Amino acid sequence: MALVTATRTTLSVAAAVLMAMAVVAAANKDADALTALRGGLKDPDGALNSWDPTLVNPCTWFYVTCDGDNRVIRLDLGNLKLSGPLAPELGQLERLRFLEVYDNNIQGRIPPELGGLTNLVGLDLRNNRISGPIPLALGNIQSLKILNLSNNDLCGTIPTNGAFGNIPPSSFANNPRLHPGGKC
């Protein structure tokens, strides 16, 4: 009987350790994605100085909100004078619900990898210098309710598939090269 109890206790402890390791690995994955983003950005005011890649948990970083499992669910990077591209690694933030990078000087394209963020509710990239086409993959995000890509330099056609069907035209305003039938 004592052997059975000891075996059950050992298995319970082992399961708890494995679960803790999985949470730490997921938090590390989130930290890696955010570190990749920071590495490509210019941050003249040092707004992202708290983003220390040696910390396992990015939930202590400014402008980052996490859930109870220490997974990133929100990035609030609006109006921080950031410039540079959005990192494709942002698509690894599996629990991200809100990505707000408005009123900066972000350049380059919207990474199509963001289309894999199945929990994303809001994406606000207005008032930047983002160029290129809108990735069709964003239409696959069924949870996407808020999208603002206005005042950029996007080109091509405004997609109408999936989630795009419920996004108002004002979300795409002031992108002079974005129009029906348009090409980049």
C-alpha cells in the first residue's frame, strides 16, 4: 500500500513539474517573439527599456498584459515614437487578443503570420507608414472584431473574405493606393 501511495505521489509531482515547465516554455516563446519585435524597432525615447530578454516572464514588461498563465494577451504600443518593421514572430503570440501599435512610424508590411492569431479581437495599426497589401490571412481570424489600418500606405484591394466582411470602410481610410481592383 505504501508503494502505491508513493508511486501516486511521485506521478502527481512529476505531472505538476511538467505542467510548470510547459507554462515556462510558453512564456519563453512569448518573450522570444517580443524580443524579436524589439530588436527590429528603433525606440528613441527608451519606451521598451523594461523589455529585458533575460527575464523568463515578459509579463513584467511595460506595455504588455498577460493572463493568469503568464501568456501575452495584449500589446499596447501606441504613440511611443517607435519605427521599424513589425516582426513576423508576433504570429507566435498564441493568446494575443489585442495588438495596438497606432500613431508610430512603423514601416514595412503587415506580417501574414498575424493571420494565425486565432484569439485576436483587435488590431490597430493606424497612423504609421505601413505599406504593401493587406494579408488575406487576417480574414481567417474569426475573433477579429476591431481593425484599423487607416492612414498608412497600403496598396491593392481591400479583402472581403471572412472577418473583413464586418469591418467598416473607415478602417481602411487614407491609404491612397488601396482601392477596389488595385494592384501594388
